[in-house]
Amino acid sequence: MRLSTDTFHILVGACVIGVIASYMIYGYMSDRPGEVEGGYELSAKFRSIDGITEGSDVMLAGVPVGKVTSEAFDTQTNNAILTMTIDEEYAFPIDSVAMIVSEGIFGSKFIKVSPGGDFEMLEPGDEFEYVQDSVIFEELLQKVILAAEAQRLKAQEERARQEN
């Protein structure tokens, strides 16, 4: 039995969709909220926490050191407040940076801590002074598309001037 080209393309497309769906399901199942036993709490205020939820990992040099345990909204500053529970064996200098980063274009987001160089450490209940907000992929893509469109229009105008 020989498949037509259209049938073959449909089967390949269905397989690709199946693989993508299974990766998404795996990613969703592996990001279940978890507790850090015997940890202490730190917080951070962000303008945007897109992609971060309770249970998101807190990472230091690629190693999980805690979890996001709650998120709230500060009506005074219009910022999102994340509370993180950090494993007791880890300490961060007070000038450390809490960044919301992604595991790639379609990957889940997590908090990455970049340790500072100060000798004084953050204490339980302290707040990160330095933060970097979540980068929204759609906004970044829109900027790239608009820049390319502007450049294309500029090139068209230049060609029209040269023809006249």
C-alpha cells in the first residue's frame, strides 16, 4: 500500500503535534508546586512576573535552591511580590540579583539568583533589592517585526527615489 503525498504530510504533521503535546504535558507535570523543607523566606518585587507561579524553581548556578511559595500584588507600587522559600544551606549576599528567566523560547520560567559580592548576607524575611523582570517573548518578537518592517519600508522608499 502506497500513501499519497497529502496523506504522508498529514501523518508527519500529526506526529510533530503529538511530540510537541507530550513535551508540553511533561513540562507541566514536572513543574508541580513543591515545598522546601526547613527553609527560610525571602521576597522580591517585580513589575512583571509573567510565567512565574507558586512552585516555580529558584535556581543558583543551575542548582535548585528553593521554590516560589506565594505571589501577591502591592497596590501602592503596582508591583508583584514573590515570596520564595530558600533551602537553609544556601545564603545570598545582600547585593544579589533575583531574575526571572526562561529555559528557552518555549521553556518554563524560574527565578535565577545571581550572587553579589557583599559580605553581608540576606536574612530570613529580607527582600532582594535588585531584580530583573520577566521578558515577554511576544513583546520582543513584536519589536523585531516592527524594526524589520520599518527597514523594509525605508528600503522601498530609497528604491522609489532612485527610480525617479
